[in-house]
Amino acid sequence: MKFLNILFIILRLYLGGVMIYGGIHKFEQPSISPIEVVQKAEKFSSPEHENTLQKILYISGAKQTGYFWEVLGVCELLFGILLVIQGTGFIGALLLLPISLHIFLFHYYLEGDEIGELFKTLGLLIINIVLVLKEYPKWKHLLWIRPL
């Protein structure tokens, strides 16, 4: 049992560290102008670069909103910190679940040919699910509340 506890701590620290790194990384690069996005997209407008074009437009679109990319970074950073702190690990894992699902689906649909990235993001999603399910006995009563 002690081995499992250590394993869950390692998984929490790993997932939290990856999310903290990803959250910080979202603020390192300055936002590009819409004209620069169009110029970059034009370089990949041929049919054989369709996947690259989709990734460029998706990520650039998220950055062009003026808030979404930053909100995603703040959430990754905050939920990663909650995950690393032992007392708030469950709430961090629970709040991080939609983000890790989104990261996996992004790689599945837009980078399906990059098997390494796909397995890495699937691993992060599985770790996240395992961390939430570990606490199932504590939150299962919330799924079905008996009527009076």
C-alpha cells in the first residue's frame, strides 16, 4: 500500500509539473498580429501541409482572442499548483480533467500522425483520470442524491 501512495504522489507531481510548465510557457511568447498569422498561414496553404495549417490557425486563433490563450495558461498554472500541493491534489486533478482531455483531443485530431505526442498526451489524460478515480469513494455520494 505504501508503494501505491508513493506512485500516486509521483503521478501528481509529474502531471502538476507538466501543467505548470505548460502554463508558464503560454506567457513566454508575445502574441502575433493578425497580419503575421495570415503571412505564416500562406506558407502552408498547399494541400500537403493541411495539418500544419490547421494547427497554426487553431493556436493563432486562440491567441488572437486576446484572452483565451492567457486564461488557458492561468488555469494550467493554477490547477498544476493545486495538484502539486498535497491537500488540494484532488480538486486540482478534477479541475484539470477538461484541460487534459482538450490537450489529448487537440493532438489526436490535429497531430494524429505524431504517435509520440499522441501517447504522451494520452498518458497525461490517463494519469489525470486515475488521480480523480483514486478518490472515488470520497465523491461517489455526489453522483446520486436520494430524493426526500
